[in-house]
Amino acid sequence: MATGRGASSPSKRDRREEARETARKMREEAAKKAKRRKVIVQSSVIVGIVAVLAIVGVVIFTSVSASSNVANPKNMLSGGILLEKADKAVTTPAIASGAEPTATKQTLDGKTAHIQIWLDYQCPYCNQFETTNSDQMKQMMADGSATLEIHPVAILDSSQNKEYATRAAAAASCVANYEPNKFFDVNSALFANQPDEQTGTGLTNEQILGVFKDAGVESDAITKCVNDQTYAKFITNRTQSAVKDKQLVNPSTGSFGTPTVFVNGQRYQGGFTDADQFKAFVAAAVKDAGDSGSVTFPTPGK
């Protein structure tokens, strides 16, 4: 009878081979696990990158969409509203989404003054110009010797006046959109009720609507438009554009300010409280422009 290991026990060589085979299988299994971990990590990184890119894309799309979806009022294609008479506005479509304003092109006939004003409803100098020249500009339009294009902007916003300059200009834009033929009256009424620049807290939206009502403008659509500040971003965009436009910068100050007044493309640099001085400038600007060609101001591309 065989005793001990006997003939059936693995030899030393067999045990070495078995150990090698076991080690080989363990190495292969370890390599497979490492490869699987690498694939998982790479996949996770790729998914993470895709997710980040997706978020960035959404942010960019949202930002672009927001800038492209700014509500622009009708009858202000140039950024301002053009009046042929005090009670007759030129109707236009709104500025297209994402587009820039289209400057008004006016024919020069040797007798018509094309007056353009950039104004801020909180600006006391604008109020002076309005108070001094409103009646004669109204008469000029009545007798056909002038057109008037009004560009509301907002330079004098503050926390004290609760961003009144923007709110008032946006509210006026509501009138341009819904009741364009009443814009001149509302423009005058806002200046007649202008809060003090230094101590005033700005009219509330309710008070602005009260000013409009006294000027003969009242509707549910305008009330909602004013309270929602539908055209606030439009005014912000037009203000930023005016500030950057070299043609509107006052050469004597090196910056844009209000009121900025042009007649047939020529800048008025006279006093704001001298009606005769402005009247003389208007006559000279018409004469200088002559009776042929046209004027487009601000000139596109300059």
C-alpha cells in the first residue's frame, strides 16, 4: 500500500506550472478590470463635457434669444417717432428682432426743417428746450415747414428716482405704439410734470398714467404696457446706442448729453431758453441744406 504523497500527488513542476497559470489569470483579470475602469472614467468625462457644453449652449442661446426678443414699439423704426404734425405721426413697423434702427431719410426741398431731438424726461435742460420751443415747433409742423423726430433716451436714472428716466421713456414708447398721434401731447405733458432732478423721487407708474390721462391718453393696453415696462429694454438699447454714436457726441464736451438737437443733419449748439436763436438756426439750416438731395441722420455706417 502506498503511503505519503504517493504517485497521484502533483509534482513540484506541476505545482509551479499551476501557480504560474493562476498568476497569469489574475494578471489578465486585473488588466480587464483596469480597462473597464478606464472606459468608465473616460465615458464619465465625456458625459461631463457634453453636459457642460449643453449648459453653455443653453446659456448662450438664452442670452442671444433674450437680446433678439427685445420688445420694440411700432412707429419707432428709427429709434424715435417721426411727427409730420403735432397730431400726426408717421406709422412704421417695429424694429425687427435683433436688428438695428433704420435712420429716417428726408427729402431736402429748401423749405422744410427736419428737426431731430434726443431727450431725457428727467433732464432739466430738455425741459427748458421743450418749454421754450414747443409752441413754435408745433406751429412749424402746422404750416408744413418742419417735421419733428423725438428720440427718448434715459441718461438720468438713479435709485432715488427709481429709474424714472427709463420708466418715463418706456411709458412714452407705449404711447408711440398704441396712440402715436397723441405722442406730442404726452411728450409735452411729461415735461410739464417733470420731477426735480436733485430732490425728486420720480413719478410712479400710476402717476405717469395720470399724466397720460390728463393729456387724453387712456387705455387698458397702455396701462398694462406702462406697468409691465414693456419697452424698458428698448430704451436701454437706444440709450447705449446714442452714447456710443460718434455723430451724436457733443464735440465741445466729448460725450453724449441731452438734449441733442439736429436740423437737416446740422447740430444746434445754441441756448435752450432762447426761442429766437433756435428759430434763426432752423432757417439757416434749411437754407444751407438747399433744395436737392436728401438727408439721412444719423448716417449709417459712420
